[in-house]
Amino acid sequence: MDLLGFARGPALKVALAIFCVGVVWRFVGFALLRLRRDLNKPRVSLLGSWAGGLVTVGSRSWPHPEFIGRTGAGEALGYSYHIGLFIVVLLFEPHIVFLGSLFGFTWPGLPSSLITLISVLTLTLFLAVLFRRVTNPVLRMLSNFDDYFSWFITALVLVTGLAATAHIGAPYEKLLAWHILSVDGLLVWFPFGKLMHAFYIFPSRAVNGALLARKGAVS
Amino acid sequence: MTQGTSELTVGEMLLKYGISRRSFIKFCTATASAMALPPWMGPAMAEQLRNSPRPSVVYLSFQECTGCAESLTRSFAPTIENLIFNTISLDYNDTLMAAAGEAAESARTKAMQDNFGKYVLVVDGSVPTGAGGAYCAAGGRSAVDILREAAKGAAAIVCVGTCASFGGIPFADPNPTTAWPVSGIISDKPIINVSGCPPMPEVITGTLLQFISTGQVPDLDEHRRPKVFFGNTIHDRCYRRPFYDQGKFAKSFDDEGARNGWCLYELGCKGPTTYNACATIKWNGGTSFPIQSGHGCIGCSEPGFWDKGSFYSALSTAAWGKAGEVAPRQVGKLAAGAAAVGVALGVASAGVSRLRQRPSEPHGNEPKGG
Amino acid sequence: MSPQDRSELERALGEGEVKATVRAAGLSTVRETRICGVWWVEHRDEAGELMAELLEVTQVPSILASASDEIAAAARALREHMSLAARPC
């Protein structure tokens, strides 16, 4: 079996399986954790705490005005490359064909030249973000292997994808194989590191918001 | 077709068939040009060959469909490629020769003896070793034995077609006859793989001509195919490439996009991973090639192409499962199974965590968030 | 080579004093360009399809010249032919 056959075949199957096992495991584990008993009287009804949770999901999407000076640039940077990644992953025709083969349905995409442009922009932002993490003293102190490896594996997918589309660096079948293998690697790493924020972000904001609402605090 | 090697030189033989010296120079020049050889090589090859005795070629056919021989011999009008048959002394070819039975076999053994160490062995079809080689036998001898004997005195072996080069369709899953490519049986002779299902006639002719006139094996890629013909992918030279670059893909056969000549990537075209000369030289005297006719490339010159998934699923699709096929339902089953395992692990982990949390707490109202 | 580049090249090289056609397995045309010694050779097959197109820098393109080994036999053949023609009917 050649490298491309392996990447699209057994490697992808195992990677998808590990991804599903891992994500469900962490999600169920997190959901079943017991919260510390709150002996206070609730300030709002149960429905009120749910509503508070939902409000928090929205309100945490952008920093409070007091903090924008310090964190605004970082937030904007983060939003930009996330949007870039979503566009490239979900609206590039060969990706739509791939996801269609997994899910059984497809959707319209964007012209490939536009996707290439967005990919290059996203990669640039990615490098900027790494630069920021390494030069900012606070971020540098807080960063660990998880942060850097999650960045690396995602950047690898981006770089191999661009190389494959541009047909530079190696024969196409090797480039495509490396791209798919790096996606397999991403899938395997995903449930065990900070990339899980993709699934946790909204539930954890909701829980925090609900708890705050119960205490009568602003969310 | 002659019996044994002729005493006449190539030039004298050609004249006998009414083919002038200039026609032969033209044939060699055109072939050299197609192979991107320096232009002076055309007349040089012609001169070299004209004054030599006709090189002996023994053509053995094993587990094959004869499509490769057909590709070379059939044409709409007599093509200049057919001149190869006047250049070589084709001492054995069971499809084309008039003789049969003992007469044919003795012609072969005599040619192999008379030209020991010098004849070119051309093979098409794969070689089965199952059931002691009984799946392919001629004249009471298995293909494996015939091949091993013929290889002993060959100057080089030219494998014509994907079956001889890589095993082809007999080699595909489940390979019931235990078929092997020639390179799986013979390891001590130079082998040139001219793959394709079938290979292009110009590629067969060009490779043979270059070998018999220079006596040297051409530059080969990692699969032992002549780089001059197999150095680029179909995709590299495809005239529909601008549509690929723009992301204009046909979604189904004969839809609006297909009628406008859009890229056939989503219809399963394997052009990007297939190395062959179809997009430049084209088929049937330069008439067309599969993509130009609206069907994606099936990758027929690549090893194992029969087992690389459907000809109609794109290169970017998932491809595990039997013969590279996977359907969304199988993906669903995999995900469901994995999720079940995940739930079990999640419950177990949560259980362990909860035990580690403060054990004796009276139960009270807890917000339903967690 | 694009059609524009080809016609550009044709225009640059121009036409010289010699033009010849060779009928061997289809038509081939041999044309000396404005530059002495640079010949434009076109090989076509029986169906008229272009097989190869070359620029040969040489005294005479190989397709045009007669073979040197055939010259001796040719002289002999011509003498015989002339002696036959001279005999009274």
C-alpha cells in the first residue's frame, strides 16, 4: 500500500475512531462531574439560571470595555484566523467532497483562488500569533507543550495543504499524503489537548453563567 | 514475420518492404522528438539501425487480455509506429505469428539460442505462481518456467502493460491465481516497465526503438518506467487545469459544468496522481484522451490502481474498507461504536473523579448545569 | 510553443533561397531560412498530421541528402540506364 492509500485508508479510520472515542469520553466525563454544593439561596429561578448561562455565552464573546486596550488585539487576531480556518476547511471544494464522503451530503463552496488567498492570510496570522505568544512575557510564562503542539499540528495541516494545492516541494501524491496524515495526527491529538476548547467553550461559558446568575451576579 | 534472425540488415529489410531510407529517418526523427531526445539522435538512430542486422525480439504473453498488443498493432490508418515491426525481427509472438504448435515453439528456442544474450524479451501479462503455475501454461509448461528460461538469454526485459509491470488486474484483491509482475519473478536482468492499461503505442515503440538503437536502458523512475514518458502526471499537462485552479468542477456527468469542459476532479479523476503521457501525446494518433472525452483518468499506469477505490470517488475522499470503498453508513457505524466506547470511558473517569472529590457531602439542591 | 511565439519565430527567421518537398511516408518540407545554414524542417505523416518540426543547423538536412553509400551504385545505375537508352529500337 502506498503512503496516500495508507493516509486515506487505515490511518484515517483509526484517527477518526480515536477522535470520536476521545471527544465523547471527555465530554461525558466533564458532564458527569459533581459541582460543589452551593448552600446559598438561589437568587433566580432555574429558568433564570439557564437564561443567565445563555447570556454569558454571548457576553464572553468580546472583552469588557475596561480590558479592550490590553486584550483587544489578541482577540481580533484570534477571531481572524479562526474565521480563516473555518472558511478554508468548510468551503474549499476538495474538502467539501471529503466531508461529503463522511457525512453523505455536500454544500456549495468558494472559488479555489479565493480559498488560497485566505489560507495564506490565515497562515500569516498563525505565525503572528506564535510570535505574540513567544514575545509576550505573561503568555510565555503561561504557555506549555499543549499550547505549542496544538499550534504546530494545526500549522502543519495548513502548510501541507498549501503545498499540495500549489504542487510544490514534492510529487503531488506525497504532498497530499502528508496533508491527510497531518489531519490524522490532528484528529488523534484533538481530544487530549487544548484543542478541545472547540467543544468546551460554549458549555463551560454556559455553566459559569448559570452559576453566576444563581448567585445574582452580572454575567 | 521471419523465422529466426534475418541475414539482411534493417535497411535492406526495409527496402524489401518498399520503405525508403528517408521514411525510416522520418520515423526515427519523429520518435526521437516525442522522447525529447536531442534532434541529431533521430538520423543517428536511423543510420545506426539501417546498417545493423535486425535486432531479435521475443514477445511472450502470459495472463493478459491482449489489449497491449492490440494497442500497438491496431490503428485507423497505417501509422508510422508500425514501422517498428519492420525494424525488429519479431521472432515469436503467439498472437501475430502464422506458425503454431511445435513449429512456433522451435522458432522461439532457435531465436533464443542464436541470439543468446542479445535479444530483447518483451512480456505482457502477469505471471501466476498459484497451483504450481498451472493457471497459465502453454505447451505443457508453466508461465513461470517459460519466463525464467527466456530471461536467461535476454539483453533486457521490456514489460508492456500494467499486468507485466505491476501485476495488473490478476494481481488485484483477492489475487486468486497468485499473480506476480515480471519484476516479482526475475531480479537479475534490466527491466523496463512500460505500464498502462493498455500502454500508449508511441510509448511502446519509442522505448523499444531507443533500446535497440543505443543498447542502453533509458532513465527510469522509481517504478522502472522511462522518465521521458512517465515523468509528468496527467494533471501537470491537462488542458482542463485552469478550471481545477479556479475551483470549477463538474458535479455529475453531462451537467452544465461538464459540458463547459470543467475539471473532473469530483467525478473521480486520478490525473493528479497518475504518471503517463496521455495528456500530451494523446490516443488514436493524437485524437483525444479520456479527460477530453469527458471521463476522469482511472490511473491505469499506476501500481495497484484496481484496488485504490472507485474510479468515481475523488482523490480527497476517505478510502478505507474493501478495495478502498467507504460509505457514510460505515462512517456512522464507526462513529457510533467509538462513541459507545467513549461513553463507557467517560462514565468510568467521572466515577473515579467523583470518588476523589470530597466523599461525604449531604445531597442538596444542585443547579442542573452539570 | 504558443501560436504567437511560433509565428514570431517564423517571421524572424524568414525565407531563404531553398525550398524542397520530400515525399516519404507522408510529406516533409525543408526550407532554408534567411540565415544561411538554418533549415526549417516539417515532417508530416500520410494523413497530413504534423509529426515533428525541427530547426536544423547544418549544410543540408539529413532527410534531403542522398546516402553516400548509395552514390557509387547510383553512378553505375545511371550509366546502364543511359547505355540502354542509346540502343536503337
